[in-house]
Amino acid sequence: MDERRVQWINDEATALLAAERDRVPVASLTERRPGLSLDDAYRVQAAAVARRIEGGARVIGHKAGVTSRAMQEQMGVAEPDSGVLLDYMLLPSGGSLVRGGLMQPRVEAEIAFWLGRDLAGPDIDLEAVQRAVAGVCLALEVIDTRFTGWRITVADSIADNASCARVVTGPATPLDPDLDLAAESLVVSVDGRAVATGEGRAVLGDPFRALVWLVHRLARFDAGLKAGELVLAGAVHASLPLDVASTLRAHSPHLPPVELLVV
């Protein structure tokens, strides 16, 4: 890779971190660099994540994003993306989030997995990821963008660490082989009023397929998922604005609920 390209990647990573720190959005990458490749977008993401790790952050998992048709239509994209979960992003169920600390936050309910073994390689299949899952839970993911007004492409989202800001996880339960996660129906409520629903099958037909897709994508960069990591499968509904002074809750028939207080 030539020096100018490396410098551009590092400069864009710096700009995204500054935008988040100062809470001042910047124009999307694809506005300023039409034709931005997804590989280069992932390189910007990796450079920004590396800076955070140098600053003391720790990787705790990964997310697959825009895996449902509802999210793809809302975001105007046609394929999933992925991002890295860092320790400071994770909040316990029932915890509080200061809305003013983010820029343009939205929230979505997801099925999430805790891994019991490593997953890597382009040949990983559905059966392999099911064997690797130690626990499953509901999650509320707070997404945010460092770009102006959510006017982004999938390449912009990727560069911006798949728009991940915070993650709230409910209690994990051991994976029951008889539980059909594709048929699991999630209901999201705000201050006790149901505002969104979606089934697990909204995520690529089955949430486990998001894990397969993610492992295959990481394999292109000689990377994978590790035992103990958290993996978000993606939203089962279109994202919702995150309003101050509200209580968000997601529940489903077979998984413990998850809750977030927004202050």
C-alpha cells in the first residue's frame, strides 16, 4: 500500500475519533472520496480501533450490522457490515446512558451470543457456529454516527465502526438446541408502550447466519472470533430515535428481558 493511501486512512481515523470526542459531525467519507472500497473502509475502522486500544480500550467482541431488510431499507444499503465491540461500550441491563454524551443516537433490539470457543476460517458453517455458542441473550444496541445526519453508505458505516456506540446485554442463558431463534419474537417498548417488533428470522433468515457471515468476513483479513467474546447478530427491526428521559425495554418469549434508562 502506498504511503499516501496509508496517510489518508490514518487521517480519516483521526477525524472520526475527533468528531466523536468533540461531538461535531463531519461530512461522509464517500462524499469526499467517491468510490471508496469496502476494504479501505475496514482499514479506516481498524486504524481507529487500534488508536482506542492504544488508549487503553479492550476488545470484547464484534457486531454484525444491517443484517435485516428493515435496517438495509432504512439505511439505504444492500449488504451487512461489521464492527468491533470495546469494553467501554458495554452496559449492564438496567443501567443508565447519558443521551448528551452521544451525537445522533438510535437504538435497536437484537439477539446476541457469547462464544464458548474460537471461530475462524472461510469454511465455518451453521453447525459449527451453533456448537461454538455458550450463551444467548437479548441486547439493545445504541448506534450513533460521526457523519452528518445519517447520510451514509455502507462504506461510511464500516469506516465508522459500523456505527456502534453502546451495547446493553440482558442475562445470558445457555443455548437450548430446541430453541428456534429464527422464530423468537422480540418486542421493544419505550416507557411501557410497544413501539417495534421483529423475529429472529429478520436477520439473514436466522441469527446464526449472521455469525457465519461475520466469521467469513473476518477470515478475509486472517482474523476470527474468540472464546469469551460477545457477538451481536443485528437488529430485527428498523432503528428508533433515542430520546432523553425514557426507559427502553426489549423482551421475547424465551430470553430474559433487557432494559436501558436514558437520562
